[in-house]
Amino acid sequence: MNTKQKWISRRIGAFVTGAAVSLLLSSATFAADVTTIKVLNWQPGGPKYWAALVEAFETKHPDIKVELETVPFDRYAEVQGPYIATRSGPDVMEQNAGLELFDRRMGYIELSDDVLAAGDDLLGRVGGCLGYDLSNACYGLPFGLQGNVMYYNKQVLSAAGLDPENPPTTWEDFGAACDAINAIDKTCLALGMTGPFPAYWSFPEIARNFLTEDDIRAILAGDMPWTDPKMVSILTAMAEIPQKGWSNSNAPSISMLPDATDIFASGNAGFAGTIIADAVNWAAFGEALGDENLGAMRWPAIVPEAPLAKSFSGVESSVFGVTSWSEKPEAAAEFVKFIAGVENGNLLTSLGGGIPLNSKVDPALFPKSEALSQIREIIAKPTIHVGVLLSGQEVDALARGWQEVALGRLTVEDWVGRMQVALEDSPGKN
Amino acid sequence: MESPHMNLRRSESPKRRGSRQAGIWLIALLVAPAIILAVTFKLVPLVRVVWMSFQKTQGFYEPSFAGLANYEAIFRDPMFITSFRNAFMVFLSLPVWVFLPLIIAILLFQRTPGWKAFRAIYFLPYMIAPVVVGIMFRQILAPDGPLNAMLIGSGLEGFAIEWLNGPNSALFALTAVALWSFFGLGVLTYLAGLSTVSQEVIEAARLDGAGFWRLLFNFALPLLKPVVGYWTVLCMSGMLIWMFPLVYAMTRGGPGSATMLPEYLVFITTFEFLNRGKGAAIGIALFIFVAVISTFVVRQMYRDGRGKSQ
């Protein structure tokens, strides 16, 4: 190697060493400046919306990086439970508003006034506060409205000789429609009875026919026994659905999501009782069936004159809160504030197919869809969503009891007994 | 009068005694990690669970002492009774779990045509994660799934049922899937036992006119008795635990409580119902249940082993 070559090799060596040192230093600086928070969620609104949400948040907060741990909705409680039991894991968690949040509040910190102020533009945030009372401790902020509607497939209704523009509004009419749909070898109501779906998606729509808002508050407090005639009426009406052959025969062993919604999305069912936003909404069904073939309606009224029969079982979708064990509560709180903000509301509306709670969201962002327009009319008259006021024990007993009733192995009377035991065994209600 | 042992001890030289002590220390040193691990990860958690089972837990709040209340509660809970009844039903399939792998192992050991390929094929299901197996079979066993399509295609419409929807068929299907998933391990266990037997012995038995069943009952079973015992214990203690991921992925204990097994009940009681004390009490009941039934087989194995050594 001559002198020139030696000089060049020394220069290259120095350059490489310098570059390596700068890289190390910049990595160290990056590591010191960026806080990574982990967010446990079930991705309401879908992956596209969540990717945009994280990107928007990280752009606004370049010093915070978000890591998502996404779990299917019907497995959420089972994954979250061990985190709360061991008091370790994510910095931010998603939770259904209502009793589910109240029961698990040990996993969350009480949000400060500063964080709660980020929810000032929300049309409602009471479901994140203990006992549905804003004067109590609040553990989470919501971002969207959630609740139940029944979707219908106009093509199936037409094929069954029904008027697709006038779907059934009463229980009797619904029964007649089911007979017509069954006659063309289609399922009338796509139903899955496993997991939390019976409690969250079906039960509230039947319950509205028999309960007042005071009754619903009594359920939250644990003061409404399942032996009450009103509660017995609800279970009796639920039992009728499989007993009269309105639902698919395998309903007891499948889940609403994805199994039963697949039946509806594949065009094999006339109706499906799901939700207004998140995974199985008007957008997903519209994509599968064609927007022009999809309609949304209230569940048919069993007792049309009941005070809540024409209401919408609505709830602040889910709420996001800061975990009590988080070592990065400030960064986690920033995420919770962002969730409630208008920027996220706009994303939810335009990308997530959701109904935002933030009043500042631009209404022009709502996509064009007949089913969505129908939903926006239905949600105008909301009532308390009774499903999210059931305890874990009640949710489980409701689903298992319904399965056994559908299979003819349990009477409604015994189901009532089991529900009462579940209520008495519910820690949050005793 | 001095005992001969004392004389022996006296006659031991200091150098030898030192070397013996060093040996004891070395043994203790080598055994210590295993003991520490066993105490830390087996004994301590077990004691904690026992303690937790005497605690009253309200959600995830600090527990308080409850005495035997959780045990009284579980015996009043019909779901607890059902889960153990289901466990008992699963145990009734134990002979299949024990003998099916044995028969297959002997067929493979006899160098049946294609035995190398079959050996791999039989072991393959064991290598698939049980949750994946569960998800897979949820599709296969669906009313319009491939199994029913095959049955209908073969003219066996009567057998094309809603496997996971029927109260009895669901537990049967679940047990069959668990067997499919784990019997490869049994085949491998028996093959390991058979590897100590010379092929010539088999040939000799065949020349003497022994057919397959005679080979099985007069030759394989007596020779493999300890291995059969070992696999039986493993199945008895493992069956219920192995089935947890399948219950989780396929049925969630339903329809109703048709496939509810004790371990899944522990899981939902603890993490869905937030009742850790009751969950721990069910866990202890399961532990005792498995320990009691395994003890019979282990004692039998121990007796057999002693008989052989004498």
C-alpha cells in the first residue's frame, strides 16, 4: 500500500468512525426524547382509521410514539384481565363505557380537569364517569357514539315478496317477514349467541320495550332483580327469536362477529342486529351488499306504546383512559385528549364510518349512504344503553342461557333463576 | 459393643472424608438451581393460589380473608358441577387416548409400507399451536364446512350434523380434536419405548405365527407397560389442560355449558368475572381432582417398577 492509498484508507476509516459515532449519538438523543406509549384497543373504526389516527397524533406530538396492541372485541376482556390483575402492561386502554369501565376502574387513574377539558366539545361523556354522573370521578374520554340498529338486505326482502322500502316495525310484522324469508330458504335474522354480543347488541333492543329509564338506572345499581316481571318479559321475548325459527339454527354455537355478520354480509339473511359504528356497520355491509341494497332501522317494537320503544339505545362508544400503573401518564393523557378532539372526530367520520361525539366535526365529512342517513335519524332520540350496565357475570349468563333456551335445554324460568344468581354474584352491584 | 459402621467411619481417612464432603457440596450445588426453580415457579405460586382461594375479592380490589366461603360458593355453583361432570366425560375417552397411539406405534414399528411418511404425518398435528388447531377445526366442523360436505358427498347425510351446536356432539367433537392434536406425541412416546426392542424379536414372534393383535397384547403391552403407564399419567393430568386452548378457540365452553371444563372456568371466573378468590378455589379443586386420579396410576407404576427390580 503506497502513501496515497494509506491516506485514503485513513480518511475512509475516520469517516466511517465519525458516522458511526454520530449515528450512536443521534439514536441516544432520539431514545431520550421520544416517549413510547402502548395502547390496548380493539380498533373500532377499522385499521385504516387507526393508522391515520396514530399518524395524526404522532405528527402533532413528535415526542410521543404510539404502539398499538389490538385485540378482537370479543376477546378483549380476557386479554385485559391479566393486565389489570398484574397491574402492568399498556399505558392507555380502551373500555366500553358503563359498568364494564366502573368494574375495572382500578386499572385507570382518575382523569384530571385538564384532561377532561379536552372533552368540552363532546356531546356527551358521562359514560366515562362513575355511576353515569359527571360529578363523580371520570376515568375515560369517548370519541364516538355507539348503539344498536337492525340492518336489512333489500334484495332478500324483495325476493321474499316484502316491500324493501317499508321494513317491519312491529314484532308481529317481523314474524310475518321472517316466515316469508324462511320460505325462500334464507335466514331471517342472522344471529350469533356466544360472547358478549347477546348482552350488548340484542338484549338492549328487546329491553327498551319493557323498561323505563328509571328501571335502567335500577339495573345499574343492582336494584332490579331478574325475577321482576319486566325482566322476565325481556327474556321471554329473546327466547321467542330462536324458538319461532327466526334465527339461523347454529346461532347457539357461533358469534355475532364475525360468523353471524358473515351470514348477513354474504346475502343469506334478511336482517342483522348490530351496531351503528365500528367493525360491522353500514359501511362494511354497504361494501359487501351494495349501498343501494342496505337499509337501517330500529329493532321492531314489541310493545309499540312503551315509553322507550321508539328510542335509540345509545352510548358513548368506548372510552380511553390512562392506566394506573403507567410510568408515562403525561404522554398517555395526551393520547386520551387527542382521542376526544375534533381532529380525531374528523378522521372517525371520514375514514372510520363512525358517528363522532365532537360537536365541532364538519358534517360535510359524512359519507353518502342511505343507511347512514337512516341511522342519523334514528340516533336523534337516544336513551340509556342497558347492555353496558350488565356485569360480566350477567353478560355470560345471558349468552349461555340464551344458547340453552335456543337448544331447548333450558326453560325461561330457569334462565331467570340463573340471571338472578349472576346478579347476586356481581361484585359491582352488591 | 461398637457397630461395624462406626468402625468403618473411624477407619475413613481424613483425605477421603474431605473428598466425600466436597462431593456432597458439589451435588448440592448441582441440585440447587433445580430446587430453587421448583420452589420459585411451582411451590410459591401454588401456595399463593391456595392463599388466594381463602380470600374474598371484589373486582380487582384488595382482597380480604374469607375463610372457606369460596369453596362453599363453588360447590353451590351449577357451572362448577357441570365443568367437572364434563371433565369426567372427557376422562371416559382415556382408553382411546392410551391405545390408539399404541396401535399406530406398533404398526409403524413393524415397518408398515410408508411408515416413515406416516411417522411424520402423525406427529405433525402436535406441532401446530393448539389455538390454531381450534380455529382450523371451527371452520372444518361448521355446518357447511368441509367435514359435512365430505359426509354428504359420501352419502352419509345422517352424520352431517351441526357438530359444535349440539350439547353432546360439541364435547365429543372437542375431545376428538384434542385427540387428533395430541396423539402424535403418544405415538412418539411409544416409539421411543419400542426403540429398545430389537426388530429380530418381532420377526421371531411373526415366524411363530403371531398376528397383529397377538403382537399387541402378548408382546408389546407387557414390554411397554412402564411406557403405557407413563403415557396414561401424562394423559390424565394433561387432557384437561391441553383442551383449554381448544375450548378457548372453538366453543368458549358452550353451547350453554356443554363444553365448559374446569380450567376454562378458572379463566373466566378470574379474568371475566374478576373473582380471583373463587377462580383460585376452582383451580385448587382441579389440582386435587387431577392429583387424586393420577396418584392411582403412579402408585401402580411404582408397584410394577418395584416388582420388576425384585
